[in-house]
Amino acid sequence: MECKRCGSSHIIRYGTRNGKQVWKCKNCGKYYTYGKPLKKKEISLVFNYSLGYVIGVLVGDGSLSKWKDYHYFDHKHRQVPKSQATKIVPRYKYGFQLQAKDKEFVETFARHLEEVSGRKVKPYPIKSREMKEMAGHKLSKPYTFHGFKAQLIHKKLYQKINPLTENLTWIKEANLEVRKGFLRGLFDSDGGVSKRPRVHLTNQKISLLQLTKELLEQLGIKSRISPLGTLFRLWIDSKENNRKFFNIIGFSIKRKQKNKGKLG
């Protein structure tokens, strides 16, 4: 008996699943069963606040990623370091990721991603490499990012959510909870509060800000869009509209949410 992935004969029994023997390859770590293939579990999205929030973050600071992950084997089909490999097996991975300096932001994203996926997502602290350039601009001083990260590898969920992020027109007709979740996720990512206070949202895509303006108007919140160098910024000007924003949408990030008290 050989491993279905790497061809190794170093396999062991590893319990049962649905009445079938499960085997584990000691070289590459693959689990599998023999016999008729099991029916693949379908992923169905629930259009609720959590899904809206996750998509709002993904079109902001979060990311949907697809990348190659390589496995290295020697001539005896044993998994080895890259320098010792005679065979390289590429496999794609699909995932969701958020990296930010605000712990509560990453924790909120992780909690809603758990709700959507049904899988555990645990944030963890990170320290990135020194950066001399950011968003295509040279920095006057080198910058090392300190913050938190949450990540989930899930191909089927990626295939369901990716089309929803590429064309957002559907969200205008979505239920109220989805729209509110989307706006909060987006403002947590790209939003801010000036000293007045005055809520704003900055992005390079004017189409995204126009959609946001329309969604805010559906909630009775008026806003305007103005150019900001190579970017665009949406402003919520009046005290009344800012108060509505904080009461209906708000922020998950404490340093942004604290300005609510200044509105009376």
C-alpha cells in the first residue's frame, strides 16, 4: 500500500471515519481512506452581519490570497528540506488574512470569520520586517510594523466569497444587517475620525466610496466625496449625521469609537 500523494510506503492506521479505515502517511502527513469517495460537504453562506463585516474588511485592509505552497521530497519519497529535495510538488492554498495594529480590530475580524466559516480563527501578535517603502512611497525613516494578525486557509469558502468582493453591486439589495456589517468592516479598515469630530473614509477607488455613500443614504446618513491627492475621501460633515453614524454603525476600534462622546 502506498501514499496517494507522495507514493511512500510509510503509512499507518489512524482510526476510522464514517465506518472506514483512515490512514496517515508518516512522510507527507496526508490522511485518506480507501473505498468509495466520501461526499464533499458543501459550503452555504448565511447572509448576516458577520458575512457583511468580513467582506467589508476584505475590500479594505484585509486580503483574499491564493498562493503556491511547495512540498519537497527525496528519491525515497520522504519529505525533506528544500536543499535536499529531488522532487518538488506544488499545491495551491487559498486564504483570508488581516494584519493590523489594533488588537480589537483583528479580534473582531477573527470572531466574524469564525461565524462565517465555522472554523476556529485565532489572532496572534507579529513583528514584520523593516520597511523602507509603503504603498509605493519611500519612507523618510525605516518602519517596523508591530501588530496582530488573523488568518484562515479555506479553499471552498474562498471560492464562495471571492466573487462577492469583486462585484459589490449585490450589497445594495442585501438585508439591513449585511449592509450595516459591511459598512462597519469597511470603516474599521479605511475609516477615521478628525478632531471636530468628523467621520471620514479614504480609498483609491471612487466607485467604492460612491457605493458607500449610497449605503449610508439608505440609513439616513448624508455624506460627500472629495479628491485627496491620488486618493478620494468620503466625509460625514454635520453633527447630526455623525451622531447617526456612531449610533447605527460605529467602530470596533476603541481609539476611533471614543470620539462618539464629543457629539453630545
